[in-house]
Amino acid sequence: MTSTEHGLQVVHPVPPQHGDQQAPAAPAYQVPKVPEAAWSMAGCRRRTWVSRAVLLCVLVFQAVLSLRLHNTAFQDEAVYLSSGHVQIAHLLHGTPVPTDYGSYFSGSPLLYPVLAALVDARFGLGGARLLSLLFMLGANALLYAMTRRLFSERPALAASALFAVIPSTIILGNFATYDSAAVFLLALAAWIIVRTDRAPLAAVLLAAPVAVLAVATKYAAGLYLPTLVVLAALVSWPHRGRGSVVRAVLLVTGVIVPILAGLHYTDVLDGVRATTTARAHGTDGVRELLWKSTVWGGAMFLTACGGAVAYARRGRMNEAPQAARLGVPGGVWRALLGVLLCGTALLAPAYQIHLSTSVALYKHIGFGLLFAAPLAGVGLTRLVGAHFRHPQLACVVWVTMLCVGLTKSAEWFASWPDSSRLNTALRQYVKPGEGRYLAATPNVPVYYLRDITAQASWSSLYYIGYQDARGAVHHGVDGYRKALADGWFDLVVLDGVASELDGPVAAAVRSSGRYRLLATVPFGNDQQGHYRIWVKR
């Protein structure tokens, strides 16, 4: 619009109309939104499958470590498998049981021995040992699942890798005894307890029959029932508060009632007393037992203690900014969990020190380390640090434990003589269905020669009650001397290492004049020594 003022033409701007506004021009470059972290803490399918693939590699490595061990049957393996065959024959054909296995077995003679004997009848000793390997692999897989539930995949994989290389795991993975089955059942019970932490309270009762079966399989597993009960209350406390106490009471009830019923209505109480609660004390000193416990499980325990301290101080490493906004249990709860799991690892050494014996320490120490393993996984991951800052430190710890596991497991499997040559020699002189035989470890020939002989025909160097012609009963060294002087035994087998009575019995054999030395059979492994076989003249 224009106007004329004083002869000048003035141009007035026209105000823009409401519909004629133009949008501002778009910027030439727009900065994209940047996430707080380059990776997500949320779970995904790819992460799950990668973790499972690593776990599979750990389990394969564990299997290789166990399967590399070789030797003939240990006397405990032989007696459990032989008793299992006897029990099967009794159940199927009514064959009389020659002895009360329940009075001195460390577990129910109707559970693991029968299962292992069924496998042994089809696949031999190798099959029975493979069954133990499956139990230990299953225990490690359950350990991974439990640790992943408590923490995350990284501590779970670390715990599995550490548990796979400790001496107890390697040995029990190729050892046909109760222990591998009991470890698996304890791991299963612990996993159920952790897995049902947010489920209805009654869901914890799913762990009760598993825990009872673990105790029935191996009476010493009862030492870890308090740990399971406290764990049941502890893992549910962040979600249920005081309701977790009810959960623990339910588990106690579900475990104690069937155990008391079993003790009342069966005859296993004598076996529990003889092998567990009232076991005879040994002569090993405290320092010796502490040293052996340190060698067999010290590295794992120290790693778990480090993990417990680190977890109590800080619940997460906060590798990503969003981790700081996630809730974690309180410091008191974290400290209690560390005390519970690490303290459980001390139960077996403390009990062995109480008994003053190192017998079966190499096996029992693995029960407690199963519970300490989750915190050992935490300790290893904290040692590595956020964003894998110091992986070399974890490698040092793991390789050290691997070296100890390889060394101690190999030493243990070479600690008893290879009896393959002995069994071949005895088969020529053992009479089918008859005869009386004395051996330092009779369970081994009874197992290998079960097709031609029975346990009732064999005596050991642990006990004798010989009745002479006058009716007098002789025990101990005097009983062996009298029986040998009378020519009671048709064959005598000694190895010089199994019993302190070997020397006196060998002297009694030579002085009796009723036996001649048939053969000396060298041990089949690296051990120096030989079997001596005497037959009656």
C-alpha cells in the first residue's frame, strides 16, 4: 500500500494475513538422539543363546577333565555296585541278601547302588562312571541357572567355569559312588528354591522331596539342609518381606516330616549313626586337615569370599548409566547372602576336623563349594572389572585352579593299585559257588568275579570273629592268626598298602605252614608294589 506525503511516495508494509505464514526452513543437519550406552542391559534371545553356547563349552571341558582319569574299580565303587546287583537279585528273584548293607552304608542301599548296578549290568564300570559324569554335568548346569537367577549371565558362566575345574568335580565325574547323585540333587533343590522366589509360597515345597532324596542318597547331604532353609527365606525376602519366614517354615516341614518317618519306619538309623552322626574318630591333626582343605578348595573359597565382600559393598558394577537406576537388594541382605554361601563351604572341613579324619574329604568338600560357587563367579567378574578391564587376572585365578584340579585328581586316581592282573589270576583259583577267601580289599574281586563268587565267601582285614573247634571266638590279630593256623581260608590276597594289619597277617600266613605263595602280581599302574597270593597246601 502506498501514499503521497510532501510529494514523496511512501510504501507501507502490508501486514501478513493469518493463512499466509511460511514455516521456517529445516536445518541442513540434525543431530540424532544418542542412547546412554552402546548396549542394552535387557535380556534378548541372542544373549541367551550365546551364554548357553559358552556353558556348553564349559560342560564339554568338564567332561574331558573327568574322562581322562583311568583305573580299575576303587573299593567303594566295588562294594556299592556289588550291593546293587545283590539288591536287584533280591527284588527280582528273592535271593537272600548276605549282609545288612544299611547298617554301614553312608546312604540308602536301595537308591544309588540299585540305579548304578542297572547301568553297570548293561555298560560295565565305564557306564556306571558315566552316570556319575551326567550327574555332575547336571549339577553344574543347575549351578549356572541358579547363579544367573541371583546375579546375571557373566557371574553364572564364571561360577560354572570355576566349579568345573575343582578337584572334587573332576573326580566325582568319573567315580561310581553316592556323592555325584547327592551333589546333583542338592543343586536341583537349591535351583528350585531360587527359581520360585517370586512364586506362591507353597511352590517352595517342590524342593522338599528333592532335598529328602538327596539326604537318603547320601546321609552327609543332611549337613546342607539348614543352608537350603535359610536360602529359601533369604532369596524371597526382597519380594515378600516377612512372608519369606513362612516360606522357610513350609520347607522345613516338607523336609523334616518325611525324614523322621523314614528313620522311624526303616532300619537306616544304624547306617546314619555308623557313617555320619556317630562315626568313629580318626587320628589326623587339625593342621593336616586345614592344609588338605586349603589344597582341595582354598582357591575357590577365597575367590568366593572376595566376591562376597565386593557384592556386599556394591550391588552392581554399573557398567551402563541405566544400571544406576535399577534397584538392588540392600547391603545387609547382600552381606547375609555372602555369609550364608561362603559359610556353607566351611561345613565339610569343620565336620572332618571334628572327626579328626581326612577320609572322603576330597569328596565332601565339593558339596560346600557348590554353594560358594555363585559368589566365586561374582568374585571373578569383579576381579575382571567393568568392561573387561583386567581379564588377565581372571585367567591367572582360573588357570591356577585348573592346575590344582588336574594334579590332585590324577594323584587320587593313582592312589590305589590297578587290580586287572590280579582279577585275571584269581579267576583261575576261585571256585564257583564255594571256598573261603581272605583279602585286604575283598570288594574289588567280589565285584569283578561276581559271576563265580559271592560276598559271603570273602573276609577282609577290617574285622574277624573266628570260632575255633572248641567254640572260642577270636577277634583282631589273634583271630586272623588262629584262622590261618587252622587253615580256615582257601586263598589269601594281600597288597601291603590297604591295611595296617597286612604285616601281621602276612607273618601269620608264613608261620602257619598251611599255605604256599602262589604268585606275586605287580600293580598295573605307576604305583610300586605287588599283590601276594597264597593258596592252601
